[in-house]
Amino acid sequence: MQTSSTPFRLGLTGGIGSGKSTVGQMLVDAGAALIDADAISRSVTAPGGSALSAIAQAFGLDFITTEGALDRDRMRTLVFSDASAKQRLEAIIHPLVSLATKAQAQAATTAGHKLLVFDVPLLVESGRWRAQLDGVLVVDCETDTQIKRVMARNGLSQGAVEGIIHAQATRSQRVQAADWVIFNDALSLDDLRAHVHQIMRDLSCKV
Ligand code: ATP
């Protein structure tokens, strides 16, 4: 149950190049706290990360680089061909990500934020986030627009961007999981900001 001192926990997701980060920054500019699930996931397996000793115990030191981080290439190769290894890795990483996420959310709540935005690119795909959120905002756009934006931003080929898009949830799967959708196609940045502010007003958060 939401109370005046309990912030609203908004999940933010969308396909590659849809404009999630742009929307996330607009929410932050308007007073929200942003919690970046990808950055947290990377940090637990970076040098000194909280998952490393358990990974070394479960998989051996061969999976730790000389810098003391998870050897992502080696692990990717293993989990690609071994579903039980993938489960063991996730059983180590997910609780640590969850702990770090809760700690960041608590710090933002203590700092007085009324809106916590959880930027989770694979929110729909992973399925484990929804129960921890009060609502989901999906940023959507045409597939052609995604391709053009990511080719321009990352210098990737059309085929490479299409490959990433096909590995993600479909637009309709994402939209079905949404409480709010921003269709960020042919929208100016000012118009996009106006949509973001309208959602914050819907949530009774300051703009
Ligand atoms: P990724 O999944 O790759 O992290 P993303 O969903 O976070 O992508 P952004 O990085 O926010 O997407 O946007 C992709 C690119 O499109 C960026 O270069 C951004 O500046 C641009 N962009 C997004 N929305 C608009 C818009 N309404 N008008 C102009 N440019 C936009």
C-alpha cells in the first residue's frame, strides 16, 4: 500500500534504442532517483565485486580474470551450452543484485525521493522484477526507428542491430506488460519531456 512517505517504484524498460536512457534522464531531471539494474549487475562481477568469491568457488579460478573480474567470454561460452551452469550463476548473482538494488532504493528513499525509477532493459524478458515494482513504463518506437538510432549511435550494421532486436522481447510483449507507454517515434525531445512530466503528474510526483 502506497503512503505519502513511500516512494512509487516505477520500472522503465524498452527495446534497444527506444529511448529508455533519454526518458530516464528526463525523469531524473524532474526529481526522480534512477536505479540502473545493468550497472548493478556489472558491478557485482567487476573487480572486487560481491559475487566473485562465490563464482570462484562454484566454477573455479579459471573463470576469474587476472584483474579479479568475472571472465565474461569464458562464462558466456559455458552458459550457452550448459543450462545448469546458467542456473548456478544466476543463483549467485540475482540475490546480490537484489540486495544492492534494495540498498540503492533505501538510500534514495532516505534522501526523500518520491519516485524511484528502476531502469531494467530486460524487465519483460526476466520476469523476476515485476513483483518489486508498483508500475511499468515502456518506451516504444517502430523497429525501423530503433535500427536507425542504434546504427547512428553505435556505428553497428543493420544486421547486427536486427540480431539484438530479435533476441529481445517483442514490442507487443512489452506493451502488454506496461502500465504506461510512451510512443517515442517522430517525437521532439520537448514533446517527449512533456509526456514524461505528464506521467509524473499522474503519479503525483513533482515535476
Ligand atoms: P539502449 O537500449 O541501447 O540503452 P535506449 O533505449 O536507452 O537504448 P537512448 O540511448 O535513450 O535509447 O536513445 C537512443 C538514441 O536515440 C540516442 O542517441 C538518443 O539521443 C536518441 N533519441 C531517443 N529519443 C529521441 C527523440 N525523441 N528525438 C531525438 N533523438 C532521440
